[in-house]
Amino acid sequence: MRTQVGIVGAGPAGLMLGHLLHLYGIESVVVETRPRQYIEERVRAGVLEQGTVDLMNRTGVGERMRREGLLHDGIDIGFRGHRHRIDIRELTGNAITVYAQHEVVKDLVAARIAAGEPVVFEADHVAIADLDSDRPVLRFSSNGIATELRCDFIAGCDGFHGICRPSMPEGVLTAFERSYSFGWLGILAEAAPSHNELVYMQHQRGFALFSMRSPKITRLYLQCNPQEDINDWSDDRIWAELLLRLKSSDGWKPNLGPILQKSVTPMRSFVVEPMHYGSLFLVGDSAHIVPPTGAKGMNLAISDARVLAYGLAAYYKGGEKEFLARYSEICLRRVWKIQRFSWWMTSVLHRFPDANSFDLRRQEAELDYLTSSTAAMKSLAENYAGLPLECEDEWTK
């Protein structure tokens, strides 16, 4: 078999890349090891930057998002039991939309199938080879039939644990990593959200976050030990801790309801450089992981896909290779800005186990400054709603 671009992974990065390539008139095949049902039900992030929203709308996959997504003009930052609103729209002219990652995936899968573009689910024995050549190979089996797909390029959109990054030769990549001494215990609750925007709360017992997924489903998080056994957390214990940490001087609190899902997620920061070797380009989580505090993971993956699609379009349209050669440089500039912001939000809102009294006072002073300075609030709002893109593609206009 032959195609122009082989895409490994059907998460937001791979599917958005395939969608954009289709609009550019470039052939691609998406190969995914998981079943379609799994990727469409896997609960992940739910905050879309303005640029992600605009991209979905301008490329024809935003109809359901416009109908079901929850538009937020700001967020609340809380400390010492008081909430302070950051008006993102007033400060930047932009906003965010709460629309779960698996809903984005559903929309992109539906668009790809409607366009008649190939996507292979439940692929086995996925491997890539000949990355130094101008005809790399993507191998996989589907329904017991082995396939060798010759490509011009391969996009590794298969996440942190995928096969693409390890397929690069030893010594090519430099990894930068920070592990955190805490994780997040996250729940989905069948309870109508009691507030129309996200609430980030710093507390002496640890960070807590109030969010939502729909008008009937609340999403909440607690800072915890990353080795916590979720079975040690009964529903009553979870709600008691959430109510304590989210307690606000104005009497606000989340609505309670049956907990539908609960899990503990470790936190890490991770980047590899470069994001490109030979005919292979790493996209999204295969190249970088950010702490979830800044809600940037999916947005950053989609940004990578947008940059790569633009570079491939320039190559196929006029043989221009310069932009593809700069793919890693362009993406990493944004990646490190997002790492900085995500680390900053994490450091100012979480309780670090080794923090002393000075650290805690300094942390509160940082939050006091943030919520009383227009300049500081604008900086947060600009980063939260999404930094400008590094390339002016046709979907930017």
C-alpha cells in the first residue's frame, strides 16, 4: 500500500492532523491500536483555547461543540477561602470553551469517516521503519492481515507510551523531565454544576479544582499522593475533602451527587528535543507532557498538528521544505512557553510536601498579587485563553 502521510494514533493530534491534511488535499492513513469505542469514551481534558475553538469552527467540525460546549468568559482563583474572578474576555477579548476531549475525538472520527478517509482501529503489531529514507514504512496488522504502508512521511501521534518516539535512533533525542510529588484524584459526578466557570482553589490541605463536562455532570479534582489507592477513597471521603478545600467565604460550594468515575493521575512535565528525525515527526503527547493545571495538553497537541499540516501543505504544493525543516523549532518555542505557564500555575496553587512557612507565605503573596494586579491577571488570561500561533496558516484568518 502507498500513501503520502502515515499517522500513528487516533487521538486529537492524529485525527486533527488527518482532518487538516484532507482539507489540504493530502492523502493520509490513520492507524490506531485501540477500538473506536475506547477512544470515543476515554475521559480526558475538557478546556479548549480560543484558537482550538476557531480551528474547529473554520474546518467544519465545530457544529456540535457550538451547540453543546460551555462558553466561559473567565475563571475563579481562590485562596484563604476567598474566590477572585479573572475576566478573560475583558482582559484579552477571547474566552475558553469546556468541551470534553472525547467529544472532540468523536467529531473528528465522524468527519474522517464521512470524508471516506481511511482510519484503522484495533491495529496489531504496529511498527515503523526506514526513517532515514524518503519512503518510510508503517507496518501493522488488521483483522489478521499484515499491511506494509509506504509513506512520504510518518506522524507519531501515539502518545507518551507509543512506539514512534522509541523508534528514533539512540542519541538523537534529549529528554527534559520533572516529576511531581503529588497527583490528582479526579471524579465525574452526576450533579449539575453549581457555578458557571472553573474554580481553582489553593488550600493548606492541598489544591482543589471545580470544573464541569455538561449541564448535568460536574468534574472535580483533589491534590493527593500519586501512589494513593483509589479504593481507599470512599465517595463520602471524597466529598468531605472537596467541600473542605473548596469552601468559600461567600457560601458557594459544589453540588453533590453520585460519583460515576474516580481515578488518581500522577503529574509530570516532559519534553523531548528535537520533535523531528528523518521522515518522522512527533506530534502531541509523544513529544511532550504538561501538568493538567493549565488545561493545555490537548490544545498543545492540536497546535502541533496544525503546524505540521501547514508544513506538509507547503511541501506538496510547491516543494517547499524549509517549514518542515523548522517544524521542531516552531513547535518547541510554543511547547516551552506552555511548560512555563503550566509549571507556574502548578507551583502557585499546589501544596508542596517540602514547603516551609516562608514558601507558604510567598505563595499566598503571589496569589494576592495575581488577583489584585491588572497586569498579572492579563498575563494569566492571555496564557489561559491561548497564545498566538507561530504560523499564519489559512485557518488563522
